[in-house]
Amino acid sequence: MNKTLTIGKLAQAAGVGVETIRYYQIRGLIKQPLKPESGFRSYPPETVNRLHFIKRAKQLGFSLDEIGNLLDIDKNQCQATRLLAEQKLQEINNQIEGLQKIADSLIELINDCSTDPQSGCPVINALSGGQ
């Protein structure tokens, strides 16, 4: 790919929607090229790589603000990048811990369903604040 791309071709090459590209421009993640008199903006081919970077970072759980920070870090500043990755990992581990507590509670409620049918449904009681 060595020629510039229209926004539609860029979206297709990166596997995102045109509106996603426009939103990323508003967020400052992608530079919006100047609009020439011909009427169509031309994006350099490296913008596809930037969009792939954003997509991969989102898949790892980074928010768009965090992705902006990652994009601002120089490629040679591994320590700064590592710190952001460690913070994200801690956040994800906290979420996993919270989800495990929820799963444990649901398991307990499900097990309670079969023990005493006369006292009503434990799941409904718990959700109603009755337990």
C-alpha cells in the first residue's frame, strides 16, 4: 500500500466503519487530513496501522483515553508503556475478582433453590432484598 486512501477505503482496509474513523479523529487518535479542493481527504497508508493498533489495544481492555496515552508514548519508552500495561492488568484482575464473587453468590443461590421450596425462591428473595 503506497498510495493515499479515501476514508471509505481506509475504513475497509482497517476493518472499521467510517463513523469510527470520524470519532477517532474527534478524540484525537487519528489526524484528519486537510480537505483539498477536489473534496476528498486523503489518508496516508500508515493510518491503517494506527487503526489496527487502536483495535488491538481495545481488545486488551484499554479505553480510548488510555490508548491516546499509549499513542503519545515514544516507542523507546518501554518503562512508561509497561506501567500503563501493569495498571491495566491490575484493573482487569480486580474485575475478575469482582466477577468471581458474583459467580460464587449465584452458585450459592442456585444451590439454595433445591433445598427448601417452601421458603420461596432464593434468587427472587435475594434480588428483592429478602435475604
